[in-house]
Amino acid sequence: MEPNLSHLKPIAIIQRHIPHYRIELFSALEAEARRQGYQLTVFSGEDDSQETMPFSHRALPMRHLSYNKNGPGWMVGLEEAVAGSDVIVAPHELHCPTIPYLWMRRRRLCTSWIWWGHGYNFQVDKQHSLYHWITSTLKNFLIRRGDGLITYTQGGAQHWCDRGVPADRVMPFLNTIDVEGLWQASRLITDAHLAQARKRLRLEDKQVLLFSGRLYAEKQVDFLLQALSHIQLACPNTALLILGDGQERRHLEDLCQTMHLRDVHFLGEITNTIESSLYFRLANLLVIPGLVGLAIVHGFAFTLPLITTQRDFHSPEIEYLSKQKCKYLTDPRKPAYYSHLSFGI
């Protein structure tokens, strides 16, 4: 028998925005929390989609500090919304100044304050070194004084244990996507669907490389196109599918024309898992020479090996890779060498 809702202890999870891959997670967490005697609610900033979530959710207005909606912003009404919570789980990134402000007032708001995030990050900060020092120092100060920390990976948990945070206050909760959902979507793709897609994209008798991710500079898709020029000289029947969208798209499309590349298909952002599964099923190899994160898990769900480069700015999910599923480069500045590894398709 479920407990009386009026007696459930409230848990507040704060998210600047809700990634699509966490929707199922929050639904499962809410159900489990209720079984344990808690009422879980996710609070996030409003976005353009205004999607109805299948869990207790409250969207709050965002006041952005610049014209960039992806930049820092203040979440209006959050303090009043989370006041009285038994537990508050908050991201430790500093893009939302509301979070450190609430942390300073946490004793008035909740019993326990838990941080949730990368734990540590390989990504090189492009800002001025003083800015980097200030933000890193502030994050370290906040994390050490929380009541607990949830990290993306085991390495992130160990990172903080090595820095003096008690092991019983740190828990790795592996950041991932709905792999079972991807398997189910994949099973809906028939041989006829694959044949139709190959015909539509003129992929018959071609080896297919797949890039999946947002198109911004750190992904190094321009490097990938340079590598493809070498590949197509030696292996003309190679095609590249680019799944994703972003600020670099127009530049990359122009680069394809300038380099006279063939069989490069910009597919745009596809959030429907059945449609995106079609392209993962078509591919022989996942190629992301720049920053990689959860695309690692997405590829593995379809048994796609990944070829990337050894860089300092990968997301923590890089820990998920094994020698069987990933190849690194000792020198990420050489597209020709990257193209040589890609011949493994």
C-alpha cells in the first residue's frame, strides 16, 4: 500500500533544463521515492517546448543574464518553491546563479543538500585563467560543504574521495540514456526500412560512417571532414551521415562543397528514437573526433565501435570506453592518421 501523500517527505531535484534522456529516469525515481515515503518533484527553467512531463514537475521562469539563452540565468521563484524540502538535489554547475544563492540559505530551506553533476570534468576551460580559478575554487568550496555528492562516474567519485570527501558522502550514479528503449526502437527497424533508407540516401554498396551530436566547434566535425577527404581517396564507396544540428552547420556544409566531398548527408536533429535508430542501424562505425559524452552509450547500444582522439576536454563518460570499443590517436592534429584508423569499417 502506498503511503498517504500528505505524509510524504518532499525531495526537490533542480535542473536548469531537463534533457530528454532523463525523462524516464525521473519517472522511475518518482515511483521509487514514493515507495520509500518521499514525494519527488523536479524543478526546472521554462523552455520553448513546454512539454508535459510524466512525473511531478514544475517549470519556473528564467531571467537570462544575456541574449544567449544557453548562458547564465536566474530561476525565478525557486527559493519559495523548494522551501521546506527534506532533501534538495542541485547541479553543481554555476550557469544558474540561483543555485549557490540557495545553498547559502540551505539551512532555512531543507534538511540535506546534495550536489549532482560531473564530479570532475576533462574539458579545458576556454575562459581567462583567473575566471577558471575563481569558478573552480567556488565549486570546490561548495562540494566539500554539501551533505552529499552524486557523480556521473566512478572516476568522479574517486576524484573527490582522494580530496578528502568521506566515501560515505559520495555516490557514483552512472550517467546514461535509456538503452533498453533504444533496443526496443531498434527492433522496430525492419530490413525493408533499412533498404528504403539506403535507396533514399544512395547508400547501396557503401560503407557508412556516422557522426551523432550537436554541431559546435569542440566536436571537431571540420577535422572529420578533412579525414573523410583522405578516406574517399582510398575508399570511394564511403559515406558520412551527420546526425545533429548546431551553430557550425552552415560552415560545415560550405566546407563540404569547398572540399568537393561526396555522400555527406546532414540529417539535422532527430529526437524520435525510432527514426534515429534507423541511422545507427545503417552505420558501420561511429566517428566523433572531438568532445564525446553520452554518444558513447548511444553507439554501444547498437554495437557501434567509436573512433575518437585523445583530448583533454572529453566528458566524464569517456571512462565507459574499452580498448575493444574505442581507438585513440596519439596526435589529434592529423586527419590523415584518423582516416587510416577509420578504414577498419
